[in-house]
Amino acid sequence: MKKTLLFSVALAGLMLGSCSSSDDLNGGGTGNPGFNKDGNGFMSISVNLPTRSGSTTRAENDKYEDGLLSEYEVKNGILALFDASSKSKTSEGDYTLLAAYKLDLTDSELDTDNDNITSTHSVVTQIKSTTATDVYALVLLNDNSILTASDGKLLQNGSTDLTGKTYNEILKLTTENAMTGTGFFMANAPVSATPGNASAPDGKYTTLSKVDLSKIKETKSEAINDPAVSVFVERGVAKVSLNSTSLSGNTSDDNLPYEFNGWVLDNTTKSSYIVRNMGTDAGNYLKYSSEKFAPALNSRFVGDTNLGATSKQPAVDLYRTYWCVDPTYSQKFDATSHAANFNTVTSAADVTSWLTSGKYVYCHENTFDVAHMDYSNTTRALVKVTFNKGNKFYTNNGANAILDTDGKRDDAVMSYVLGTDINIVDLKKYLSDNQASTGTVTWSRADFDLTWAATPDKDGILKVTGIKLSAAGEKKLKPGSPAFTGWDAIKDQLNTNRVIRQYDNGASYYEVRIKHFAGDDAKNGDLAPWNTWETVKPSASEAYPGNKEQNYLGRYGLVRNNWYDIDVTAIKKIGSPVVPDITTDTTPDDNIDAYISAKINVLSWAKRTQSTILGK
């Protein structure tokens, strides 16, 4: 059984001091035992990395896995403190940044209890006194130079001072940094106080963690065992892996031999918010459950497994959330704006190396509302499969059969010209009127010459550029016959009715758009099922009928700290001869003419597994 990774990392224990009045954090004053005479106090931080194996009572949301050591290793940290003292600051977005401190993790105390926490680092840091009476904490781990702390200030890009900025302003900060250079960047995870299976989810969440100001200590030894705050952190990136059950075999439709050549992740966003941004509509979507499941499942966006449960971090009534907005959340793109916001493979030549089965990559999160849940917005896995032993071949009109020679290709096209079921009136009349023999003349493939384009078009279609009678065909006409003038029209008919796709080097490509709420169907972890239960069924004109956001929001997408594991279980038929271009393609992710289906596993990590049959 696969272990699934929770990467809400609980950072428990930011000790902020003891105070009872507005002067209590004033540094060294009377009534302020938490700080010494120099105005310094000590704060303990417990960094908890929770994990949980196995399934839960609630589909596949709270399914976790530790992952690799490199994915939860902590190398450095920052403690940022926010002032919530003013009555005008009615929500955490209004809180203002007071100060930021480096966290020295070289001397941290490690706890490896055999429970649902992977590890716990207990860290003590020294902080300066402040007049604030209501303080909240944001913890950043493995900063990767995205945000840094210096002289009590939080800096962006090493120079821009964020002191005094509201948390809402900091939420809007973005980065194009990969977030994985020096350890995995982590920050507070938005959490809900009510579980997803609650009878009436309230739609509320918090990201910043309240500091208990009564627990500032004068010495490091006093602070270590008395945390002032619990902070649950998460990785700043998503993880995607792809596995093929069989690296070679035969297609399930027509028993065609194939070989799996690899995969790449495609159409990934170039930037991300630094801290997970829940957007302005979280109060609504955190209550959403598909009509398929309500009221048994009251919110697919909130887990129902308590965070914590170690000797250092007891279980708390806080629950993971499973959605966010990204910087391109509700945007529509043209070719120029898409290129500015996404890393996209436009042809096989863009891929320098295909990943083998079982490999994984990391990327920024990518989310969108239902109105923009389409090909151009959705991250996909591209899969390369080879047919015909790596030799060039053709297909005719999408038939799952290989034409492995130019002659078979030409025969497929000429069957249209010569077939009795096709009425090319002008040509047949011309041949009948001008045949040299008075008897029945049989016209064959050898009586015609075809010319072809030098290369296929962008869709891999090889076009006929000309057709005429061959020398053998000319001999069947009586001397002095007029030239036939309808060849161009016949050429156009051929390209319409005989679509020839050319597969260079036998390569066939498939795309698997990645689901967030994944699963094969409603019975296997799909928390936002499609075309299985609806009274008003999806159609070619309306992919997402009814209450779109409630039923389908989050069906596709990538959210940080989730591991999307794609399992290719079979290949049904031949795919595309080229990488499908989706840069301006607004086709809904789910459509009646869907080309490929997949199963996605999302791991924690939250782990989400998606299996797929290619060419379905």
C-alpha cells in the first residue's frame, strides 16, 4: 500500500511572551516577565511534519505520504510576526507585519515519535519586544531567497522591506522561483476549524496563527518546552508523477504492438503566490459539495482528519483545505498572453528528454474557476508511445490501423476515387466519354499519380497536393481527348474525405489533463464526478450544466502540497502524431468527444491518484 504524504507541516510553538497590558511587550519594563532587561525574549517553535497512511472514511482527500527526505528537510526558517491589536483590523488580511526573525535550525531538537507526525523540530529564537497586544505568526521554511529576514525586517528579493504591509498585501506577492532549490519552500497552510464532513461547514479558515503572549520566556531553556503557537506549514509546490503499468504491449482495441517511451509535464504556470492564496470566494467554495454526495459529504474542499497528535503537538481541531487561487485564476489567454504565463510544449522538438515511468517533477500550483476549466488553462502530462517498431507509418481517417508503406497510404486515398460508393461525377463522366475502348474499361490505382506535401501540417496531417492521370491512364483515353479540368476539386475532396496522418519515427502522443479531485469515477475517490449522475446530462454544447461551481469546481487543477500520481493502465488505440497545441484551445476539460481518460492519484503530500487508458 502506498504511503500518502501529508505535507501540512505543523510548526508548533512560536513563543511570544507574557503580557497583560499594552505596555507588556515594551521590553524590560515592569509587569513584563517574558522579556529580560534588554527587551529580548525567547520563543520556541515546533516544526511538525504530519503523515498518515491508508484511506479514510471520506474518499481520498485526507490521504497522506511522507515523501522523500529532501521533500521535508528543513534547512532554514523565518518567523514573521503580525500586529492585530487595532479594532479596525477585523480579519487577518488587515494584520500588519511587525518584524521578522531568522530561525536557526542547526541546534533544533528532533522528535520522531511513531505517530502521525513524520518529525518535529523544536526551535528557539530570540525576539524583540513590541507594544502589540495581539500578535499572529507566519512561518517560512527554506526561503530559497524568495523572502529573507535581516535586522528584524522581512525582505522580498533581498531588498524590498515589507514591514508595515498588511497580510493581504503579502498574499498578493508572487514568485517565478522554482521554490525547490535549497530545500522545499514552505509556509503556513490555510486551515479550517470545522471538518469537511460537518453537518454545516461554515466556510471559515485561517492562515496566520495566533501567538499566546503569556508564554514569552526570559531564557532559552524556559522556552523550549512551552510553545506559544502552533503553525501548520505546507510545501509551496505540487508534485506530479506518472507510472506505466506496462512499458510495452498491445493496444486493447486492435492488438497493435507498442512501446512506452516516456512522459513530460506540460502547460505549467510560470509564477505562483508565495503563500497559498484562498481568494475572495473561499467563504462559499469551502462549503461546496457535489449534488451527487450531499448531504453525506458536506465539503470536498476541507478534510476531516485532525492535524497534530504527537507528544510535542497534540491533536487540534484544525483541518486541511484543498483549494486556492493562482495569479491566472480567471483569465482567458491569447497566444501572446498564454506564452507569458505558461511553460508549454508546442512540438516534440521542445522536449529534450522524456521522463521514464515512475519519475516525478515539481511545479507551481495551477487553478481556475469552472468557466476557465479548459485545455488552454489545465496542466497536462504528455505521454510518448512508439508503434511500428519506431518506423514511419500513416493512418486513414483516424482508423486504428497502421499503413506502414507509402503504397498503402496511396491505396487508402485512391479507394475514394475508385470506389463505387463515392460519386465523383465529373471524373467518371470524363473517363467514360473519352475512353479509347468501346467496351468496359477498368480503371485502377496504377492509372493515377498522386503528389504529396513535403511535410505534414501542424496537426500531423499529410495533404495531397495534386492528382492526375498517370502515363498508363493516359493510354486508356482516345487520341485528342480534352484535358480534364476538375483535378483541383478532386484533390480538395480527397483531403476532406481521406485524412492521412503521418507518424514520424512511429511516435504517437497522448495528453492526460490532471485532475485535482481525482479518481476513476464516483466510486473511486472522485469528489467532483462528471457525466455519471446529472439529471441534465452534459452535452457537446454544455459540458458543465446546472450548479457549475458547486458541482465541478476543482475537478481539474494543481494545488501546492498535493502529489498527483498518474497511473497509465492501458493504451487503447493510436494517439496523435504531434503534440496537441492547446495554447488557445478553450475546449472544456471534460467533453463528450474526449480523447483520453486517466486515473489520477493525489498524494499529501495529500496524494491523489489518477489512472488512465490512453487513446480512449
